[in-house]
Amino acid sequence: MTQTDTKGSFQNILTISKLPPDALVHELISRYSVTIPEQINNADDLKEAGKLLGRLANIKTFLYSLLSYLKVAARQEKAKGRDFRDEAERLAMDRDAVELMLDAVKGQYDAVSRMLTAHKMELDELKMLGLTG
């Protein structure tokens, strides 16, 4: 993923929000699913985890922006009345898909954050025991 993929430009939001719900789910998964390391063993792992945390924070920001757009768009379509019910329902399905992806990304962010905290606690313990310098 490039840096611009997570910037959340309005054009990107409009493009993604026009996808059919099944295509939207596929696009969200392919763009924003990341592999979480199982553990942090060394300085390189630590550096990569820090980068991953930043990337996940950017993804969360973009998904929140997309979710906000979809919530407003769905309400606007619903307010137009019966003739716009299908579009309001499609937007509601899109909103649900984005909410689920956002939940997954939040879980990934929390997992990496906990790993970093656990690693720091391990280092602090080793330092207290005099096993590191």
C-alpha cells in the first residue's frame, strides 16, 4: 500500500463508495488487511511494528472518513423518500462493511500496540535484573 492509499482524499472516498457492496468488501480487504507479526524479537521487529502502527493509524483515519461519508449519504437518500430506498439500502450495506473493516483494523492496531507494550515491559524487566545495559 502506498502512502496515498490511506490519505483519504475525497475523490478516493467517492470512488470507493460507488462500488457494489460485494466489490467494496473485496476492495477493503485487499487494500487494508495487514499481517500482524506474532512477536517482537529484535530491533528490526520493533522498527517494523512501529511502522505498522503508523500505517494502521492512517488506515483507521481513512476508514472513519469513509464511514462518515457513507452515514451521511445513506441518511440523505433515506430522506428523499420511497423512490430512493434501494440506494439508501445499498449505502447502508456499504456502511456496515466499512464498520466491520474498521473494527478489524482497530483490533490489529490494538494487537500491535499491546505487543509493543509487552516488549517494553520485557526490556524493563531485563534491565532491572541487570541483564541488559
